[in-house]
Amino acid sequence: MRPATRPHESSPDVHTDRPALLFDLDGTLLDSVYQHVIAWKEALESAGIPLSIWRIHRRIGMSGGLFLRALVRETGRDLSAAEADRLRVLHEEGYRRRISEVRPLPGAEALLELLSASGVPWAIATSSSEATAKTSLSLLEIPPGVPVITRDQVQYAKPNPDLFLAAAEALGRPIGESFVVGDSVWDLLAAQRAGALGIGVLSGGYGREELETAGAYRVYDDPQDLLEHIDELGIRTHS
Amino acid sequence: MRPATRPHESSPDVHTDRPALLFDLDGTLLDSVYQHVIAWKEALESAGIPLSIWRIHRRIGMSGGLFLRALVRETGRDLSAAEADRLRVLHEEGYRRRISEVRPLPGAEALLELLSASGVPWAIATSSSEATAKTSLSLLEIPPGVPVITRDQVQYAKPNPDLFLAAAEALGRPIGESFVVGDSVWDLLAAQRAGALGIGVLSGGYGREELETAGAYRVYDDPQDLLEHIDELGIRTHS
């Protein structure tokens, strides 16, 4: 083994200053979690299923199938596949009716612009269906070429790792050199399962301690706070 | 000092099987936190003050005055006393418009009935104004004689201890023998400042770790979960 006398001669394939960022969407880039929560509450009530709002909040961001299965267990009520499908449709309609209330989170647009301008690869990975994601994404400017992976493109949504694995693959980047940025414990569990580093944001309503326990290396308030501390991820932006 | 050879001869004034329970209202007995959050969001937007929803959520349950002061600091926007008053009125109106969506939390009514039937003294202490509390309380059956302490009856709301001190006094019980039951860190800080024991519930949307850190001796899911574990507070109900 040769002593490291020539530190500049590292492998040309490793660009540790350009890790990929894989973003969750709702609660991470958009202030949309509470609209999703209220839309689910409405859908469930219309089907005669009462569920406290905080319990719905804690499931947001996970796969709709898992969400409904957990709900069946907690309420002790049986749910046919057709009923589950109908609830998903009602939720999507209810969310779409509220889209005019939804805003990008502070700093979201500036953060994405900075990453693009600095050549840092990034992608979006959401448990939402293609249709719901499209409604949400209309509030952000996503440059052509940025991968957007939705529930329809993988077998399992979060907390399975599939969405983030697909996002890294679409970027042509190793998942192990990628950061997953999310607001929910489901994002962070999926990040751990994928072998990516997890970054939490508080903007979806989870507490700092929960996100840290779920594996977040750092927790920021929101995209603006992450933007102001982007150096803590070892990302060198030229701004 | 005499050795304690006669354990049954304790002071007749101490009834350790009947500690008082002092309940917060929103998020603790009523599933109303998200309606308050959305009503504040709407009021603030109408005044041209954008604020992420999670930041509003984290202030619910604290005094409206402190809430607005914190908000001014965070948004860097100045707010006159008249504007603050107008925002409070808008929030109250917005909440009242949503009252038909608000439900008692699971177990809330059964818990209160059991306490009354068992002779356990209890009271309600809320940072809401008299008017807003009245709207909320219409959803619960509060027997005559149960003290309801609102923001209008004390100098400072939570996280100051005044509301809980007044509630214990109205019951004629020492605050040190009282449990404070609340969903927010403001309740638990007020409990600590008052010298009462704090019990957290998750039904307002805060995480377990936060409530424990803020001083909760135990954390339950909601009133139903507390009801099922009431023996853990040393309360002997005769049911």
C-alpha cells in the first residue's frame, strides 16, 4: 500500500461533491399534508368510517394500500377491494378540490433551482398516484429531464425502498451516494432500506425526535432551512 | 418521630385515590386541532401573512397573544394591536364555520362520565376565549358544577400556569395532587410550572417523544386509551 502522497489522484468516477438528492413531495416540497389529511377524513366519513384526524396524519406519505390496511385493523372494520378503490378515488377528488389552498413550502423553488444550476442531480419520489402527483407538481417548476417517480411506476410505495431506488436509477447515480429528503418516518424508513442517507424536514408536521429516531442524519425546518445549510451535506454549490 | 406501625391512620384530609384531573380541551377532548389550524391559516392569508401550516399547528393551544407575537418574529412582519385583534376574530369565525366537522375524541365522553360517576373531581382549562370555548363545549356534555376555565378568566393563558391553577382552585383541590391532561407541549410546560403532574395524549398531533420531553409522566393515544389505563394514575374507579 502506497502512502497517500497524491491526494488529488482519486478515482475520476467518484464525485463526492455531487451526491444525488431524492425528494419526497408532499410535506417536503409542498405544504400539502393537511389538505391530504382533510381529504382522507372526508372520504372516510362519507363511507361511515370515523377516524381521528391525527391518526390519518401519521399515515400520510405511506402507500395508500398500507394506509387502508392499517386503518381496517385500527377501526376493526372490513374493507373490500372495491371499497378501498372508491376511498382512494374520493381522497384524490377531495385533494384536487383543495389544490388552490396548497403552496410550495418556503425555499422549495429556490432550493431546486440552486441544485439544477449547480449540476447537483435531483429527483422526486412520491407515494402518490401519477394523477395526484401531476396535480401537485403543477405548483412547482420541474425542469425537463428531472425524474419523477410515482406509485404507478413501482411495485410497492413507501415505506418500501422501491420509489427511491427507482429515482436513483433514473438519475444513473448509486443509491448509496444519494440523500433522501422527506418529512415522514416512512420516507426515512424507505431511505434506510434503500441504503441512502436520510434528511428530515419538519414541514410535514412530524416532530424532530421522531425523524431522528427513524434515521434522519439531520433535520431541517423546511426546504429554506435545508437550502441555508446545504454545505452540511457536503454539497458545494457555486452560488 | 414514631415508626409507621399503623399505616391506616393517615391524615383524613388526604384522598390519594381521588386526584383531580384538569383537562385541556382542543386536541385532548375534542378532535378540533386541525380545524383551528386551518382557520388560523385562512385568517393569516386574508391578512397577507403566509405561514406554513405545520408552524401554525405547533402553536395551537398557546395563548393567542403569544402565538401572534411568535408569528411576527418568524415572518418579520409587524402587527398592530388592532390587526392582532382582527386576526383573532377572523380565526374564531373560521373555526365556528367548521364546528360541524368537529367531533369528540374517542373515549372522551365515556372518560368524563366515568370520572363523574366515580366522584373523581375534574375540570377543563383552555387557552380559548369564552366564546370559542362555548362553541366547542356544545359538543360535550359538561355536568353542572364542573369548572370550565377560559382565557378570559386569567391574566395569562398557556404555557403560563394560570389556567390550571385556577381550575384546581375552582375544584378546591391542591394543584400538587392534580393531573393535567393535554395534547401540546404548552399544556405540559404549564403543568410543570403549576406543580401538577402532566399526562400527554397524542390526539392533537404532537409526537410521543416531544410530550415526554416536555414533562409528560405518561403518554396515551387519546381519551379512550387513557380511560383503559386510568389505574396507571392511581385512580380507583368503581366500574
